[in-house]
Amino acid sequence: QVQLVESGGGVVQVGTSLRLSCAASGRNSGRYTMAWFRQAPGKEREFVAGFSMNGQETAYRHSVKGRFTISKDSAKNTVYLQMNSLKPEDTAVYYCAADTNVIAAATTPRYWGQGTQVIVSS
């Protein structure tokens, strides 16, 4: 089992940046593929960013491509989401997720963090 703890959310203005962090802990936490999801008020949770099957490439939903960057520090078992040029529609609770299966990590991950709120104010 893996525990995920997100941090870095907050209230920011349009066009600014935030970096979210997700630290994984627990037995064999280094074996999990991690991804970011988000859920806006009244909407379903959606995939935001993750890693490819070989772990070397990244994938993003279309609306954040070019503005968000996912990265990882394997030594720290931590994944980051750098969010630039934030827009009001990026307002959501952002969740870190993990699964031992790379495809599941981006679709139906088994483990979730508690979420961190991001509010982009205009």
C-alpha cells in the first residue's frame, strides 16, 4: 500500500504559476506510477498529467499541454506538477494518484491522495 500526500495548492491570480508536490510513502512506494487528476466543482474528476508506459515520456490533457509540466524525483518518491499561465478554468481540487500499472495510473488508479485546492482568481 502507498500513501500519497499533496501540497502546494492555493489561491493565485490568472497568468501566474504554482507547483504542486506529491510525496509517496509506504512499502515499495518506488514501484508505483504516479499521475495528477483534478476535479472542478460540479464536474467529474479528470486526468491532467502522467507518465508513459516506459516512464520516460509524459502525457497531458489537451487543455493544459504547454502550460503544465509533470516531473518526478525518484530518490524522493515525489512527483511535481508545475502549472504556468494559470486560467480560471484550472480551478479545481488536484489529486495525486498511483498504481503499479502505468495505464491504470492514468485511468483508474488504485490509490489517491487527499487533494489540494487550486483557485485561480481573475
